[in-house]
Amino acid sequence: MNRRRRVIISILIFVTAAVLLLSAFNPGFLERKSRTSDMTIQVILRSNEGDYWQNVAMGAQAAVKEFGITMYVTNSYDQGDIEGQLQAAMQSLETKPDAIVLAASDDESFGPFLKAAADRHIPVIAIDSILTSGKTKSYIGMDNYTAGKEALDELANQLDGQGDIAIVTHTAAGINGRLREQGIRDAAANHPDIHLVDRVMCSGDHDSCSASVSKELQEQKLDGIVAINIVSSIGAAMELKKEQAGERIKLIGFDSSPELLEMMQDNQLQKLIVQNPFSMGYLGIKYAMEAALGHKVPSRVEIERKLIDKKNMFWKDNQKLLFPVVQ
């Protein structure tokens, strides 16, 4: 055997050994590298109701169309049904998807699911809600703690630095709501003449939240409200409109809907903190695909948030944010 042949054989042996070693420490490596157009991604959302989740689904569908992969979406339960969503997530593992995009209703409850996905070497991309109870390849969403601080600072500005306020939260707000509320409370400490006098917990739909706010207004004299999510924001705005108190009691809310934008024009609320759910859905699919292919993906992608009011809601860039169908 001449020297050149020995060198070639040595290189082939080295490459084969490297591939076998990599696949031993990373099962599924060989399989993932061979897949492109036949890739399947499971998307598990918190709900199929409301503009927000429909826009997330629209973004995901745009990515599917662009990259030519197959997507299955599970979202047929109530947004507050943590157990139902967890069961759907565990069942999705049995279909052996190449990756999972998950907008979880709760953090701690999904620890067993994240462990099961890791044991099966199925990458999970968390969107909307950050997960700390297990490993995910990436989190795509806004910084909810900082957004909460921003909401309180804006309300303080609307009240010229003084007044009694309440937080209106929702049972289905999940980890996002807890982070936003903590941000609100921490920011309130920097405004000595802003007094957080109550925390209103509502559940169910807009009407239920409206009734909870109505009871609060009968018991407390409020100058301002921070509503933690879209349901509580609509409920609070509805009650302020009913009581014709929208200009007297300032309201800062989260997310957007046609109802909220209409009531904003009627001065029933002052500002909305809005992120881009379309981009969240699109990037969730994009990074799930790359993770399934074994590519490195960013551990965190922060979705930009904007403060929307009745003056800037008609700006071209904000129209794309508020009405993703124009994209």
C-alpha cells in the first residue's frame, strides 16, 4: 500500500469516527441532517381565540409557506386550562415532531414536559412565555418585567406623579402576568406619590372582568389602572366607558384588539403596550426549523414592544403592528 492510499484511508477512518462519536453524544444527529422539506413542527398555543393568537398563527403560517415544512397546531382548549395544554403537549411527543414551538400557560407545570422532550432530543422553542422549569433552545417574546415597569411609569406620567391606582390582573395571565405585575410594583416604589391601593383579580371573559372592575370602583376612589393582559384591558376599558370615567381614571393596558383601539379613540384608555405576535409566530417556526437541523439558535430573541396611543396608532409602522394582515 503506497503512502497516498494510507493517508486517504486514515482520513476516512477519522471522519467516520468523528461522525459516530458525535451521533453517540447527540442521538438523532444523522437523522436531523438528512431532513429538510419533510420536516414536521408541532405548535402548541394557549388559545385559538382573539386577535393576538390568530396573529401568532398567521406569522407561523407565513414561515411554513416560506420554508416548505409541515406544521401542526394545537390550541383548542381554554387559555386558563393549564392541565389541558400540558396533556396536549405530552401527547404531541408521541408523534415524534422534529421540533416544538410552545406558548405555555404556566412555567412550573411544564417542567416534566420539557424533560421528556429533552430525553427524546426534540428541541423546544418557547414563545410569548419564558420557561425556567426546563431547557428550551430559545425564548421569543418581550421582556415582560420591563414592560410592567414601563406601564407603571407611563401611568405615573399620565397622573403627573401622584394618585391612587389598582392593578387589574387575570387568572389566565400566567408567568407573563406575574412578571408584569412585579415590574409594576417595583416601578411604583420609585414614585412616592403613586399609591398602589388594590389588586383586582378577574377571570373568564371581558364581561366578567368588567364586573370585577365595577365592584372595585364602588369600593375605591381610583385615579388610574394598569390592566395586565388583553382580557383585563378590554374589561377595564368597557367599565370606564360605561361609567363615563375614561378621562378621569387613566388606564394603561396590554396588547391590542379592534375593541381596544376603538375605545382608545374614545379616550377610554390612554396607552397600550403592544408587541408583534406575527413576528413571534414567524420566528418561532424559523428557529424551530434551524434547531431541528442542528444549527445554533439564539437563546433569547426579544420582540420589540411599542407604546400605542390615539396619536401614533395610524402611523404606517404601527398599522403593520396592529393589523399584521397588511404585511
